[in-house]
Amino acid sequence: MRDANFIAENNAKHMWHPMSHAGEMRANPPKVIAKADGVHITDDQGHRVVDGVGGLWNVNLGYSCAPVKAAIAAQLDDLPYYSTFRGTTNPQVIELSYELAQFFAEDGLTRSFFTSGGSDSVEVALRLARQYHKLRGQPERVKFFALKKGYHGTHFGGASVNGNANFRRAYEPLLPGVTHLPAPWDYRNPWGLTDGAEIARRIAQDFEDEIAFQGADTIAAFIMEPVLGAGGVIVPHESLMPLMRKICDKHGILLIADEVITAFGRTGAWSGSRLWGVQPDLMCTAKAITNGYFPFGAVMIHEKLVETFETSKSAMAGVFSGYTYSGHPVGAAAALAALSEMKRLDVASNAAARGAEMLAGLQGLKDKHALVGDARGKGLMCCIELVSDRETKAPASKEAVAKVYEAAYSHGAMVRTSATNVIISPPLILSSADVQTIISALDAGLTAAA
Ligand code: PMP
């Protein structure tokens, strides 16, 4: 390992960072995170803070999860890699598929298809949805519906259903046949409504209108995050997902739950679909499945789809999608250990309890600081949205957002800023004291930016 001067000198010089402007990163290089333990991260200057980001919504069990580390190390010794393409498999991925079928039994999901991450999981789910209809003799069902403000990764399929212009414009043209419905948001929506139930009804009505206009028999699937994450932690009214489920059922449209963030406890329930009492047809997972220690994902498949795929004699019935690292034995071993730890620690319950404390703290910050236009969240996915004027909801300046971020960091918490949103998604093993550290660091941040 080269010395500290070398690291500082070469920071952002020879790489382009995801979701960033390469020139800006050269001019203003990123913090170098050198170590981590528990729910804390430490930078190369030795500054140690609570990680309010949880890696990237994924290190749910924190940085010192010994069973996951041990499982990875042992697996590297036993079998560091072998393919699961037709003809071979490995013991770890067999056991994992069994465990996931138990874990997601309540969601009706009985089969898994393994991937290398969230974007892959979304891509596979979109493909399986189209294929399902083709196998059932409805080849015209190829279109997708999604929500504005939704985030579904960056592959071409995922970017096409993505509901944020930032991830679309530079890469257009994207997939044709995608329709976006309004975001289920009571702070900003096209109708100026604040009643979540009414907003949900309007979105459902828009969905019905579009289905009537386009023809149900042209639509493959509707995809949504049970709680919208990267788009700014938008918590739909509890009636939205059940309403959308009902409409999908009525018209033979599949429901894809993108649970790359919400699966495995983050919202306070073990899955976001379960939180809203809905069974999806396909569920995209990744991130926390290995506690973020190994790139891995799983598309979970509902029992309803199983017969079509497993008994079809069609030449198209094979799943001709998949990745070199699908079912990677090291990832599977990590996931087995992570699943066992998340259940042992009951992180979903802790996410619910600590999340309630976090949201109360954020609402307190809103009462105190005019810069906070809205505070929202569910479980341990929370957000404050910064505004320069509460009446008009005009966005806060880039400088104000940067000040909040830097001052919060120097006062003990890493948070994530995205446009004018300050997003909080800490490890689910957070303590009440850690919650207060994040709130007081944000308080200092908002004071500095006032
Ligand atoms: N879907 C959702 C809901 C996500 O939040 C993310 C990542 N934040 C993705 C898909 C893409 O996952 P990945 O970055 O692992 O490709």
C-alpha cells in the first residue's frame, strides 16, 4: 500500500466516479474513507463519524459483522468461484435459495434468480415480465409503467423506467413503451394535494385511464419501490401499493417490487411489500443481502409465475439472461451469514423503533430551522428536504446544501445529499444514542448553513 501523500495526490486523478462530474471531482476530491467499525467510518485524517448513509443503504449490519466476514474468508478457501450456468452449481447457492424461499414465503416468493447487484436485478425482472407474457401467448404485452421519482438503477432497462431526468437525458433514447405516473408525494404533486389517500386514488385513476387508452394487452408490468429511496425518500400512502396491485390483477399486468433498498428490514418490515400487505409478482433485491460486503443480488419470483416457466415447452422458455457472477459462491456464503445475522438481531424491529426516533428528531429540526421544508421517512430511510423559502418551496442553494453536509460531517455524522435532499439510511443496528448523534450533527449543519 502506497503512503498517504500518494493517496492524497492521486485522489480522483485517474478514475471517474459514479453519479459525479469528473472535472468537479478532480477540483474537489472526495473524502477518503479508510476504516470502519460498528456503525462508524473513519477517514484518512483519522476523523471518525457515525455513518448516517449505511455505506449506500446496504451495510445494514454495520462494519464489524464477524459472521459475514468469516463466511467470506472461509468460502474463498473452499471454493472462490464456480459458475452456475447450466450444468454446474455450488452448495452455498443451493442453501441460499432454500433460505430465501423461507424468508420470503410470506410474500409468496418461492424461486430466486441471482445477480451481481440492484441494476442487474431490475434488468432481469423486466426481462422475465416480458417473457412470462410471451410464454402465455400474449406477445404484445411489452410495455412498462413506473412512478416519477422512482430509481431503478442504471442499466438501459432500469434507466428507462427511472423517474428522474438526471439519469435519463444524457443516455436517451431509452426503451420505448414506458409510461410514468406521478410520484406518490404529499409535499409536491401535480394536484396540489396534501391528503395521501387522495393522491393514491389519483395515481390509481391515472393508471386506469392509461391502461384503457393504451390497451391492457400491451402492458407487461408496473414497477415501483414500496418506499421511493434515491428519489428523496417518498413514502406513499399505505393504500397506494394495494390499489396498484388490484389494478394490475384486474388487467393481467405484473407487479414488480423494486426492493433493492427496502428488502431485509430497512422500512421496519422484512420487505416493503409486506409493509403494505401486498404480494409482488417479482421482487428485485441486492445491497443488504450480503451486508454490502460482496456485490450480489437476487430476483425473487412469485409462485404464480413458476408453472409457466418450469413447464413450458416453448423454445423461449429458458431464462437466457444471467451473469458470470450469478450465484457466486462467495456472495452466496456472505448472504447466508447476513440472513442469519439479520434474523438473530431482528434488525427490522430495530429499524422501526430507531426510525421513529429519527423521524421525530428530523421533525424537531424542521420546527427549528426554516431551511427544512419537509421531514419524512419510514423505518431507517429518512430525509429532510432543504428549501430557501417555505411558502414557495423554492429549492435551497447548492452552497447551503454543501454547508449542511460539511458541518454535519465535522460534528460527527456522514449524511448523503442528493440535490436538495439530505438522506439518512444508517445501518439497522443503530442505537438511540447514534440517532441523537446524527440529529445533533444535522442541527449543527443546518445552523452553519442558516
Ligand atoms: N433499485 C433501487 C431501488 C436502488 O435504490 C438501487 C441502488 N441504489 C438500484 C436499483 C440499483 O442498484 P445497484 O446500484 O446495486 O446497481
